[in-house]
Amino acid sequence: MTLYDAAMQRHRRAHRGAFALVAALLAVALLVPSCSTKPSEPLPDATGLIEQSITATRELKSAHLEIAVTGTIDGLPVKTLSGDLTNVPSVAVKGTSTLSMGGSDLDVQLVVLDGTLYAALTPDSWLDMGPADEVYDPSVILNPDTGLANMLASLTDAKSEAFETVGGVPTVRVAGTVTADAVNKLIPQLKASGPLPATVWIEKDAPHQLVQAKVDQSEGNSVSLTLSEWDKPVTVTKPAV
């Protein structure tokens, strides 16, 4: 073997070694992502989750409430409502709302106390508007027999659909159908004549508070209720009229 042949043989061996090393590194690189990928978290059973949320909702004494109406619901002038509600020591609500009246939107302060609605079209100029249920009485929301807990209990064909974050709270989105009786007790103005589609967002972790509920009256027309600050103390006093 000549000196040239020996040199070429060493070069070919070195080349093959380098190629093998590169191939090995590529194989490792391809394997690492698949080994480190965690399987997606399974969704919890909807039935068990709803039962836990019913218990938590029935025990609620107070909460912050946001109501939003999408589309048009005949007989329901409320477009949005933001307020605090409590059933201790009595059922009461205080907050602000946008009402649709006579083709115009009115921003009002409101208080519901002992079934009476008080509203102020200008700050602190309060008027007695009569029975709250003639407009909408949000104080029913925490009533365990007519409110959100009852709506949850009437939910059928429930299915967990996805993990979602609502207002910074990790939740499980559950879709189903709610009975007309439960809908009409919670929001009489929906005037449901049969079961309606409903979606609820339930806190992923214990105690599994109800974070949001949406009822669809028809295509493009729905009411959403969002709760937060569960059991934070709320004080409501009768305004001077």
C-alpha cells in the first residue's frame, strides 16, 4: 500500500465516523420532543362535575354578577348588568345596568330590595320603580329553588367539551339542554315553551363554583350570567327616594 492509499483510507474512515455521529445526533433530536410531550389532560365527567357545582351554588350566600344579553329578548329590557347580590340577611342586589327603553339605551344605578326595584337615572336620584320582576329580578339567581342551582340540576345530555379560562378562572365548558321550567324560573322573559340549549362553565378545581351560564333562546339571542367573588360580603341598603 502506498502512502497515498493509506491516507485516503484514513480519510474515508474519518468521513464514515463523522457521518455516523451526525446520524446518531439527528436520531436523538427527533426522539427527544416525542419523549417530552405530555398527553393532553382528560376532561372530567360532566355529571359528577355538575353535581359538585350544584352543591357549591346552593350554598352561595353572595357573589358578583355580570349579565349580558346578546341579540333581542322580547320583554327583557336589560342589556347588561353589573352588580353584587346577596341572600344574607335578606335577598338584595345593587349595581348598574344598561336598559333598552323606548328605542334608547339608559344607564342606571339600581337596587333590588324586598322585591322592589329602585333606579337612579342620574347619580343618587332614586325612584321607586315598583316590583322588580316586572323588569327583571336578579335576586332569584341565588335562590336554590329557582336560580342557577336549579338550572344546573335540570341540565340534561350534559357533555364536557373543553378547558377554558373565564375571568382568569380555569373552567370546564359543559354543554347540554335545560328544561323550560328551570329557564322560566330563572329568566321568565325567555318564555321557554320547551328545552333550550345551555352552556355552563364550571370551575375546574374544588369547590367547582359555577363561573358562567348561557342560555340560548334562539339563534343569535341568548342571556349570559357570570359569577365571581363568591361569598364575598355584600351590604345593600334601601336608597332614599
